[in-house]
Amino acid sequence: MADERFLATLWKTIEARRDDPAEAESYTRALLAAPAKARRKVIEEAYEVVEAQQGLLAGQDSKEHLALEAADLVYHLFVVLASAGVTPAQVYGALEARHGAPRRPGSP
């Protein structure tokens, strides 16, 4: 069964595609070269996650479909991060800092 360790593999793959001129035809490289398109894909995939979750809660969709849409979102988010030079470690650090920080009223 897959687990969160695959995220490191995904990140390495995105970095490799970004850094290897031989990957010029890859979808990842095309998105990295067009940050606006990558941003639009994040928005599109986030919407599809919400739609799949709503459908699942209404009994009209499946967990598998929601997982597929979430996978698309994570991939496209990683591409956006890579295009901006932000690493997953920085994101994990921000999450960790929030988790350990005192909660403000109205914060998650």
C-alpha cells in the first residue's frame, strides 16, 4: 500500500523533469515553463476535489474518484511549488509551526 513517502518520490521526479533538458516534451516540464497554466490547473483540480467530495457525501460519487482528484491536486500543487522554488520541506515546516503555535480565534 502506498503512503506519504511517495510524495518524496513525486517531488524528485518533478525536480528531475525541471532540471533535465531531455524532458522537454514532458507535461511536467511544460507546466513548469508556463506558471500561469500550472496555477489554473491547481484551481481546476481544487474545484474537482470539492465536487467529488460533495458528490461522495451525497452518495453520488466514490472515494476512489475523490482520491484521484486529490492526487491531481497534489501533483499540480507540487509543480507550482517547484516553479517558485518552494520545497515541500518548507511547506511541512509551515504546517509544523502552525500545529505547535497557540490557536488564534477563528483559525483551523
